[in-house]
Amino acid sequence: MSSFNELELSIYNCVVKNKDRLSRMKIKDLADEAHVSTGTVLRFCKKLGCSGYSEFKLRYREELDKNVVALEDMGEIALRDFIANINSEEFQENLDHAFAMLKDSKRIIFVGIGSSGILGKYGARFFSNVGRFSFHVEDPFLPILQELTEGTVTIALSVSGSTKETLSLANQAKERGSLLIGITNSPDSVLAKISDCNIFYHVPKIMASGDTNITTQVPVIYILETLARKLYTCI
């Protein structure tokens, strides 16, 4: 891409925009949408190592299909790796540590944003269903209660363990006397280091097109439900 001129960038943007229907587009259709000549499109294809427009469309489709298959395979690999890790001594020790912290808790606060925020809401509801007073906070500008009562535990969710907003909420809770449990995919992250207990689940990081993180969140659901069920037996 760094070698593309202005016209080639225009073609590239049209290709990405129309990736789902590119196989049905004629060379003139693409040229018209990119506001270039068909000759410019042809030179663009040859610059990318294709003999012509038809080969370019074929190779582009093959690349898209390959990426989809790769994502499917990575999802299966991630789950297999996590399942294999469930019975490890380290993972079980972290679960037991978190359970010990939650066992005598009087209030449980979940913090997280994005997909982790959605799981935080789910966790708060699931813990409430088993009789534990829980709620979720995802607004980084919302002041956490000024003085948290004894027995408050905060569960911070973050795949990377470095989400600025989540770290801000987690630090607020700690400063006000809450114990902190981190659930993250990175044992060396900031969240892991500031947590009183950190549960990490070691699955491959998976990124979709662009910078979209689609790392599986199944391990987080397993961890939350396992802790909640353990707590239910204590009631």
C-alpha cells in the first residue's frame, strides 16, 4: 500500500468497500466507481502480480476465504487450549483464590467496557441470580462509591488487561478499599499486576479485518459461572 499512488489507492478503497460483490463486478464497474480508467485498473492488477482483472478477483476471493477458514480453525484451537488448561494446578489455584475472596463478600462490582462490559453485565446478573448482591459499572467517568463498605470485591474484565477505562475503574475501586480480581488473557498486563488475584485463560489472540479483536470470550463465561456456582453452594 505504501507504493500506491492516488489512483491506485482509490481502486484499493473500492475493492475493500465492495469485497462481497467484487466477483460479480466487471472491470468497467470497478473503474467507474473508483473514477479511473479500465487501463488504470488493469495496471493496478498487474502491479499486484496478477495477469489481469480476472486473476486478481480470483486471488482476492481465495485470500478472503482463506482468512475465514483460518479464523474458524483458530476458534477451535483456542477452545481446545483453554479446556486443556482448566485442570492445570495454576488455573485451579487462581480459581480457588478468587472464590476465597468472594465467599465472604457483601457486594460484588463488575467493571469492563466493550465486549468485556457485556460480559460484566452478564456476570452481575448471574451472581445476583445465585443470591449475591452484584452490579456492573462501565462508565469510566462515573465515580465509584466514595467509601466502599468492608466486604466489597471488584471483578475487572479485560482481554488485553490494559484497557485504560477498565484500569481507571479498577483503580478507583482499590483506592476505596475494594479487593480486586482480574480476569484477563494476559498474565503480564497492568490489570494482572494490580489485582489481588488474577485469573488468566491463555487463548490465542484473534484479530479480524482491521483492528477488531474477536478473541473468544467463552473462557470468561466459564470462569464467571464456575465462581458463581461455587458461591451458591455456600448459601
